[in-house]
Amino acid sequence: MQSLSGSLRRFAGFGPNNSSHLEKWISGAGGLSGILGVLLISQAYLGLSGSASLVASMGASAVLLFAVPHGPLSQPWAVFGGHLVSATIGVGCASLHADPLIASALAVALAISAMHYLRCIHPPGGATALTAVAGGESVHAMGFQFVLTPVLLNVLVILLIAMLFNIPFPWRRYPAMWARQRSQSPPADRGRARAPVTAAPEIRSMAAGGSAAARADESGSLHPADILAGRDYCNGAFGPDWQVRRVIDCRVSGDNAAEVVSYRVVAGNKRRLTGSTSREAFANWARYAVCLNENSWQRTDPEFCQAVTNAPGGGRTNRRIA
């Protein structure tokens, strides 16, 4: 019975939630402030009924910006380009094709392709393209002005709120490049014993005395000695080049620098690809070690990865993503 239950959980993608209560409430408060700002802008230009469908797409953006602020789909260019490109395509499809069913489907399809080419994939952008076609007469009457007001204004408002809201929380700094300049973890929940997990995908605070993260911050890559079998490492790139590799095995072929590292790409570009390289070359590629926390990869040190992997549910989570 337990085996069946585990299989169903893996099939549904139901994994452990290791984020603290504080992190959950901070995310919710951020969403509240972001959507309030969007509502004020949208209602000023479209009214209550006309703004409802557009705010729905911005609500989806709020989930990404405030729940996973360091995810690739949450970064400023993804949000900005995703919404504006999709809105432009949606207005164009609405004006060129009279059938709303065909125009709606075409708008979403073209928006997806455009976001791919422009490297600004942002799932809520599909909803914005759909709103431009199916948003009603108040949206249609605006034509391409819809792209500027309220879409552009809404995007600027929610991005600004995300930046300002996360400033007091060093582990949540937005955009992600700002978080790399600081190393601090969220305070742990009081009165609760649990594995030490940071907000996703955040930077864990560690002593500078020879730690893997400290070496990574100073040199831009990890030391060869920090590359361990069974651990996951990220190159720290954004966009299509972002990649997470899992070290499968380390085989000595002479001195330590020439040791061969076998790996498998478990997330990002060329997922499921396997390869091998020297330990030194792998360390030069790796920006930092990462662990999977719920559905997000978080930056940490190899010792912390071991703690997460050994925690209840941690090993299952890593195996499921591979």
C-alpha cells in the first residue's frame, strides 16, 4: 500500500515542502502588495469588469515573482518581454482574425514561439495574449494602446514592487543577480526541529573558513576538491544556457586534477545528456552546488546538500527530478 501511495505521489509530483512558515507568509504578503498595485492601474484604464481577465495573468506573475523570485521564469526580462510581446501578438491576432476561437488559439501559439526566440519565456504571458483577444469590448477598443496601458504599466509596477518588497530579506533579493552579492539565510521557525533549508533558490550563509561557497564567490567557480559524487552543481547562467549537472562518478586517472568526472544533466539546457570531463574542468564549469527544494533548485554547499538528501523525502525528491 505504501508503495502504491508513493507511486501516486511521484506521478502527481507531490513532494515535501521544506520552506519555513516565515517564507510562505512573506511570499503571500508579496503577492498581496503586487496585485494591489496592478489592480489600481488596471481599473483606472479598463474598469472593474475589463481589468479582471488581465489581472488574472498578473496574478500568475505574482506567484512566480514572490514565491520563486530567483527562478529563470521570474527574472525581469522574462516578465517584461513575456507580457509585452504576448500582448502585442494578442492585439494583432484580434484585429486580423474575426473568429475569436481561432484568434485566441493563434495568439497563444505565436506568443509561445516568440517568447522562445526572444528568451523571455514567462507562462503568464500566454494569459496576456489570450486576454487581448477574449478580454471583451473594453480591451478591443484600446487596440495597441492596450500594450502600453495597462500591460506595460502593470509590468513595471509589479517588477518595482518585487524589487522593493524583497530588499529587507537578503535571501530573497530580486532580481537573482542581487541575491548573489549577499549570503544570508532566512531565520528558522521557532520551536520547530527540521532540516536546515533556505528559501528557494537562495544563498545559504556559511563561515568563510574554506567553505565551498566562499571559494565559489571568490573565484567564480568551485575548487576541484569540492566536486563530489552524487551531488548537483549549477553553472549559474541565466536563459537557455542554465544547467544543473549531477555527478555520477569520479574515477582517478593519475593525479587528482586529472580525475575523470562522469555526470548527467538533470535540469536546464540539454537535460538527460550524459558526459565526462576532468575534475578540474568540471570545477571550472560549476558556479556553485545546488539542491532541489520543492520545485526549485537552491544554491548551497555540498555538505548542506548531503543533509537535504538524507532528510525525509529529500532523496526521493532528487531521484524524481532526474
